[in-house]
Amino acid sequence: MTTFKNFIGGKWVPAKSGKTFPDLNPANLEDTVGEFPASDAKDVDAAVAAAKKAFNGWRLTPAPKRGELILRVGEILTRRKEEIAQAMTREMGKVLKEARGDVQEGIDTAWLHGSEGRRLHGFSAPSELPNKAGWTMRVPIGVAGLITPWNFPLAIPTWKSFPALVAGNTIVLKPASDTPHCSHLLMEVFEEAGLPAGVVNLVHGSGGVVGGALVNHPDTRVISFTGSTAVGKGIHADAGRMLKRISLELGGKNAQIVMDDADLDLALEGVLWGAFGTTGQRCTATSRLILHKKIHDEFIHRLIERAKKLKLGPGLDEKNEVGPLINRDRVKAVDEYVKIGKKEAKLLCGGAPATEGALAKGCFYQPTVFDGVKPSARIAREEIFGPVLSVLTVKDLDEAVGCLNDTAYGLSSSIYTKDINNAFYATQELETGIVYVNAPTIGAECHFPFGGVKDTGNGHREGAHPVYEVFTEWKTIYVDYSGSLQRAQIDNRKKGE
Ligand code: NAD
């Protein structure tokens, strides 16, 4: 059994308490990946102190040089892609094809932000006064606390850490305790790439203890969090009181609309991938299917036929299409929602944990579909985060759009239609941060902004350039080379003007 460590100030160290927790394979709970440090506030103090000490040197390292180190990280990730994907499937459960995609997203993110080191643009503008110049530049904020979930155990830490580092911040990463190994591997990659000691730090442990200490530490000036809306609201309150920069990427209750003129084959492939890919454990997963009443019966018939045939099993076996849920607590939570659903709507397939044969050793759940779901039903409104799809029926596009928008969340949406007017109208009216036309609700690319509206976040975006609004401050510089005092708004106006 391997015992893993935290990474603090360039050294691998155990938790100060010496305590550990096990990391289990959700496809087979008898398989333990390793023991990880059950850290506490003292370990967070040490990591933040190391990051603070490293900040000045890193801040003064030219941004193109910082970017080059991230490009080197991308090269190492490329070399280790298969090994990390296999480790991810063992630790998190997603099928190998998807785990490779998760690592690839990290690689793509390295190419994007590594090259951003040579841009990181500010802007200049003419001054209103003669012989005076003005321009802006982005400057780093300081120590960034990064708190990540388990569902994209490599990609999400890279979405946060690469732009944070290219911008000149130092980081302390707190990954989900269900997926510590993937973050351990990312730290190994940072170490091999040659990031200076203290620039990247990793502290394992529970959310309340380690995450809470990071959020409340006076020296973490940025908190970037991805996880549930309930935890995100608490972090917003705590870090907000300390006037920290806070980026929150939270839950979703995403829907796919299928209009009566849609390509039904395409829409069917889309919903199967969106609802049951990653076992429904994506923040962008398709949790609601909104069907035009004219195609309802035919579409449902085809959907159920295919959903029943999906092959469940350990993701390391490439024949399997749907892996396990992340842990037994999630099986219980999904099953609670399914019990509620059985009272609210009509169960068409699935509806129970999958326990045949070797599946009993893991956390498998049958792909589940409910029909006749009312917009007011809890299974239509609350995030389930599992392989459960709620089907609602509508009479026209306006009702479909109203139904899709009738949720507290606003991350991703999709519409399948061949009518160009309906498609454009939907992109205008759907209240989500991401809208897909003739594609499922999942499938974001790292060079576009990622995030949502309403209870999905606090307005920040990851990906692309907007992420630098999270990790930088603007500095505005004025240089007056007139040799005299020039008062803006005053000296360039005549009396009465
Ligand atoms: P979670 O909120 O339980 O945990 C997320 C992270 O926060 C973990 O590292 C956890 O240890 C930590 N944490 C827990 N309590 C904390 C506290 N009190 N203070 C500080 N940190 C704490 O979420 P999860 O179960 O890991 O992930 C699933 C959720 O994440 C879903 O709601 C999903 O929609 C959301 N998610 C959102 C996005 C997005 O970009 N919008 C992406 C992926 C997942």
C-alpha cells in the first residue's frame, strides 16, 4: 500500500498530525489506491506560508518564462497521458475513453495558457491631456487557494492552476478527497517541469477542515472553487467578508430540447451521451429532456431501448460504456432521488443500484429514465448528479424555452432543431452560460468561457481569457512628461465649458 504525501515548499511531507485516509476504487471498493494525508489547518498554514514566500520571485519572473514552464507541463502530461488516464479511471471510475479526454483537456489547457504568457495584454489609450501617457497592465494578486471536485480530477485543477500561475500567482491546491491521486500526479508533473519551490503546493484532506482553512486564511487573496452550490454559497459568505477575489463554478440542472423537426437519430445520440456519459456526474450533464409532444412517443421508445442496452462495468475494461458513481454515499443520494421520482412520475427504465455479479463490489447505478415529469417535481428541479433523466413534454418552442429556464441553475442547455429561426431564437432566450445547437449539453472546449448564470456561479468564467479576471488585478499607469502640473478634468477646460 502506497502512502502519499502533501507537497509543500517543494518537498513531499506527511500531514503534521500523521493521520491518513484511504482512496478507494469506486468500481471495486476492495481495491485501495493508497493512503493520503488527512491534513488540517496547520498543514494549510505551512502551505500558504510557502506560497507567500515564493510569490515575490515568481511575480518577477517574466510572464513568457512562466508560460514556457506551463508548456513544459503540457509536454510531460502528453508523455504521461495514458498512465494518468488509467490512474484516473481506477480512482474516479469514469471509463478510460473519457479519462483520456480529461487528461487531454489538461494538455489543451497547457497549450492555451502557456502561450498566454506571451500575450497577457493590457491596453493603452490616449490621455485627455497633452504630453501625458496612460496604459494598463495585469498584475498577479498573490496566493490563490484552489478547491476542486472529483468529477474532472485532472482537467479542473489545470483550468485553475495554469492561468493562476501564468498570471504570476502562487497556488495551494485542495483536491476532493475522493480523487487525491490525480492531483498528486499533477504535482509530480509540476515538479518535473521545474516550477520553483513553493510556487505550487498541494494539501490533501476533508473539505470542511482543509478547504475551510484555505478559504479563511488571511493570506489567500483569491479563492477559486468548483463544487456544489450549497458549499459555494458558504465560501462566498466567508471569503466575501474578507474581500477576497472569489470565483465559483457550481451546480447545474441542464436540459436538452428536442423539437418536432429535429434529426431524431442525432438527438438520441446526444441525450445518451449527455445524460449517461460520466455516469451523469458532470456539472453539464443532461438531467432533463424536453420533448415536443409530436415526437414524444417515438423518441421515448428509441431512448429506452438504447438506455437499457448501455453496458455498465469497471471503466478500465474498454467494453464498458458506463462506470460507477464516485462512492456509496452518492449511490444512496441518487437512490433517494429515484424513490422521490417514483412518486412524482413514471419510471421507464433503471431505478435501482446495479449489483449483479462483480458490480456488487462497486458503486454502480442503472441508467434511469422518468417520463411524465412535471416542471414542479423535485426530480425536475434539483441537481441529482447521477444517471437519472427526467422527461418533460411541451407543445411548442416557447413552452420548451420557458420549461428549460424554469430552474434555479443556468449552466448548459441544448436544442435539436433543423429550423434556423428556432435555433437562433433559442440561443437568444435560453438563460444559461453555454448553449448548444444540435449537440448535447456536454462538450466544452478550454478556449471558450466556461460557467453559468443564476445559482451556477457568481459571474466569473473559467477557460479562455475571462479567467484572467479572476487571477489578476488591473494596474493603471499614468506618465506625465509635460513638466508641469496638469489637472485632469480642470486644466483642459475653459471657464464656462
Ligand atoms: P462539493 O461541493 O461537495 O466539494 C467540492 C470541493 O469542495 C471538494 O474539494 C470538497 O472537499 C471541498 N469542500 C467541501 N466542503 C467545503 C467547505 N465547507 N469549505 C471549503 N471546501 C469544501 O462538490 P463535489 O461533490 O465534489 O462535486 C460535485 C458538484 O460540483 C456538483 O454540484 C457539480 O455540479 C459541481 N461542479 C460544477 C462544475 C462547474 O464548472 N460549474 C464543474 C464540476 C462540478
